[in-house]
Amino acid sequence: MTVLSSARLLGAATLALFALPAAAQHRPRPDTTNRSCTPEHAAMGHCTMPAEVSSCTPEHAAMGHCTMPSSEACAMPGGMDSMESCPMHASMTHGGGATTLPSAPMTRDASGTSWNPDASPMEALHGTLGGWTTMLHGAASPRITAQDVFDAGSRGATKFSLPNWAMASAHRPIGAAHLTLRAMLSLDPLTEGKRGYPLLFQTGEAVGGAPLVDEQHPHDLIPELSATVAVPVGETSSVFGYVAYPGEPALGPTAFMHRPSARTLPDAPLSHHWQDATHIVFGVATLGAVVGPVKLDASLFTGREPDEDRYVFDRARFDSYSGRVTFAPNANWTMQASAGFIRSPEALEEDLDIVRTTASVIYAQPTPTGVLTGALVWGYNAARENGEATDDHSGHSLLAEADLARGPFNVFGRAELVQKGADELNVTLPAGTHGHALNVGAFTLGAAGTLARFGVAKAQLGASGTVYAVPTEVRSAYGDFPVSAQAFLRIVLDGGSSGHGGMNH
């Protein structure tokens, strides 16, 4: 089978999976309610709890075992005066459960096999089709982005940009196991072109034999095609396997596109290639286990990042490996630490390998009028050239971000500190400073408000601004105080009953 015919076959499978949730939206759901069903049996997927269970506690509701009566749910943080104020509503009223632990709510699902807090908000369309529980979610952000608005340096650019994605999943029990199929689609190759969108101080990947600098690369047409099989071991434990082509290994935090704290901001972090850049690699095999609040997973995967041809499937290599431990002490927090060896991630530097270490904390807390989400992420790249440690491309990164939803409004921010080399930024330093790490800072603040709801979607109008801490060595290129800004329209799928915010895949 040729590469082209394989791509067509995989593309057809992707479209079929996207059709499942859409069809489920127009198919009446059978009444599978079992009045004698217990929360334990419901968690195993053996039956469906009554729509309202008076004995349901907030703890059981947060785990997706039952649905609280509306009067009691309103008393929970966030209430139910509007669906935007009830972030856990989706996990209480829709079947499925988390991919790696079927007894947990689907709000735990993030990128690959990573976890978000159970209390995370979710924007999505839910349905059932035959024995499948389906979900479709996605967003598009048409915008004007202006990097270095006041021309402090020579690296700025202004562009109309439209970053976008859509993801479909289908989940069903198969005997004692649970199967989840997932596909992601992005039209970035059409809307962003080969070079992506301008983003001051961004680095990573290449086009036309030259590295991308001050530009965020587009995502592939199909960033994920995956299958996960999870076998429950009791109510709060499981073993699972995940295969993807492409997909995400067990390395790093929840990818920025999937973090609720980053859902409103259209830009990728400058620390992306220090923390979560492996969220799209062609070939992933992961095995893991969940024991209560702890998840352990390990992966074999392809280290090379996607090439500039975003419409085809790259060759699977399985030349890299990683491991991760995640802890979810309650519905509001998840914490992870991970490390991995990445073989030759950049095509232009085939002899350069990366040992990446990361740690992160993600938080979600419903409030009386919405939900507060946040993340703190650290990542470190230790570069090796021909097997020997090198300072080039080695450095730390630190990111903090938050999103506060209050009624129809979101206020969000991100602060980053990233160590980048002068060669990465395409700047020549004086002799004797080769390999010197430059501390780049970026600080973003913005807001968005819901304009309208139409059908199964809503539109938000937003804006943000970014200021930078520029290292002295590169001020001749970037200026002393560059400022970037953008105005955007965020269009997101939202069935109305799935709560505020969402997994921003």
C-alpha cells in the first residue's frame, strides 16, 4: 500500500469518526435508565442512574456516578442558573467516562493520556449512537494579530489568522473493557499556510530548509488518530493501552490546546517546545495503570516533529521513550512529573537529541458565577549532540496561566520565562558567547465576552496584549520594549448542557 493510499484510508476513517457524533445529535436516545441502578454499577457502565437521585452527593456527582437534583446542584459552587455556571454538568449527565479510567468523569480527559482536573469545564456536543457514547468539540479563532505593534524592532508582523481544530471521540464498553476512538482535525494548513502565524520570540520546526523564528508553525491536517482500551480493576483502578498515528506520548503536561486555563487565548506558548511539543508525533504506543488518584504511563514514540507537508502522514520511527506519573488528589487538582528521551526532533539538526523533563500543576474551581482555572508548568531541555551534552538548545522554561469565567465573560492571562539560544532566535552574538542562554519573558493579559449563541455553537469577541522582557543581547533585533496585540472572534461548539468552557483541543 502506498503512502498516498494509506493517507486516503486514514483520512476516510477520520471523517467516519467525525460523522458519528454529528449523527448522534439527531438520534433520539433510548431510555436506558435503571431505577435499581447503583452508583457503583453506573460507574462500570452496566446501567444508567435515574436522571435525578436524591441521595446523590456532590462527591458522587463529581465522579460522574449520578446526577444531583437541580435544587441541590444549584447549591453547589457554580449553581445551575445557567449552564455556563455548572462546569461539571457534562460529566453528570452524559455517559462514557474518562478514557483511561471509565469510572471517572469525561472532564478528566485531556490530550493523549494526560489528565485535567475532574472539575474542569467542557464545551462539547454529546450524544449516543447504537452502543457508542459520542462527543464532538472544536473551536476557530478568526483574528487580526499584530506582533510588535509600535515597530520597536525589525521582527514584527501583522496578519489575519484563523487557528482552528475539531475533535471527535466515540466510547463504548466491550466486555469487561472500554474502547475509546478519537480523531482530531485542523484546517491550519489551509488557513495559516506553511509558515503558520507570527508570534514574537517563538521558535521550533522548519520550512524550506530554514528554521521558523518569530512564527508559530501550523498543525497537521490530522493531529490525532488514536484508540485506547481501558480495563477497570475495581471501581477506582484500571490498566490501559493507547496507540496513535499521530498522537501524544506520556510526556509533559496537558498540551496547551487542551488546558482549560489556555482555552480562550489563541496563541501557543513560547515554551511550547520545552514542555508539550510532542503532542503531535507520528507513532505512539503507551501502556499505563491507574491506582486510585495515581496514574503511571510510559510510551515508545517517534521523536521527529512533523515535517512541513501538513497533509500527509510522516514515517513512524518509535525511536524515543518517556514516562510520567500523575496525581489527582481531588476534583480540583492534577499534578504530573515526566521525563523522556527525544531522538532527533528537528530535521535540520539530525544529530541533536533532547532529554526533556517537565512538571506541572493544573487547577479548576467552580465559583458562584463561573469557574477559575489555572496552570503552572516547568520544562527543561537538555540537549545532546552526537551523544555529548551541549549548551546549545538546552534551557529551562516556566509558564503560569489562568482563565476566570464569570457569566458570559472570560478574563485570562499568561506569564512565561524561557531560555533560548541566540542561534534559535537567528541572532549573532559577540565571539565567546556561543551557547549562551537568553532569558526571554512574555506577559499576556486579555478578555473575551459571549456575543451570541446560535444552534450548537457560541461566539465570543476578545482581545489581548503582550509585553516582553527582552535580553540585552537581542535588543538590536527586537527593540527595548516590543508590544503585541490581537483582536479575535472565538467560535466554539457548545451544546448548552455541557457546561462552561471546555477542553480546548
